Amino acid sequence: MKIQTRVLSLVLGLVGLACPLAVFPQGTLQPPAEQSASSFSDSELKSFAVAVLEVQRINDTFVPKLESAKSPEEQQKLRKTASQEMVRAVEKEGMSVDKYKEIMSQTEANPAVAERVKEHMRSTDKVNPDK
């Protein structure tokens, strides 16, 4: 069962949409020179934060389904459906998958960007506690 969960995370990660909670490091990574915390507008980061929360919700919904799938074909169908839903969730926030991936990369590399995203995630969770 754990392997299937990892498989889903890997597949979704390859799509560039999965966002584990550990994606926002407290570490000492240096931000790339060409990107700074101000490279993204608050609006972009807020949209990203909402998309991340929705992608996490979709991932959490599909993991048990994947674990209980009875065949590799069913697993593949579930992976495809989850991926499509994640793409729709990102696009619903007015963001391309490429922009989502770009911001995701910066949250991993730049603690200032990660902190701004976390702030938006916290405020979004307070506004939409049922999500």
C-alpha cells in the first residue's frame, strides 16, 4: 500500500503538481540570483497558494482510491484522472501549469518565496476552513 502511495506521489510529482508539506524548507538554500522574493506578485502567490491547497486535497482524495485499486489498469486510470483534476485546479486559479511549476521551484529554493506562499496558504485556510 505504501508503495502505491509513493507511486501516485511520484507520478503527480512528475506532472509537477504534487506539493508535499515539506516543500517549504526551513533550510539554508540560497535563492537563485535571477529570482527574488519580489519576482512574483502577491496575486500570483495567492493564486498559487489556493492551487496548492486544492492539489493537496485532490491528492489526498486519490491516494486511498489508488491503494484500493484492483488492477494496474484501474491505477493508471486513477492517476490520469487525478492529474487532470490537478491541472484543472491550477488553471481554475488563472495559472498555467508552467507558472505553477516555476513558483513551486522557487518555494523549494527561496525561503522568502516559501514564507510568502505559506502566509497566503494560512489566510486561505482561515477563509475556507472546509477545504
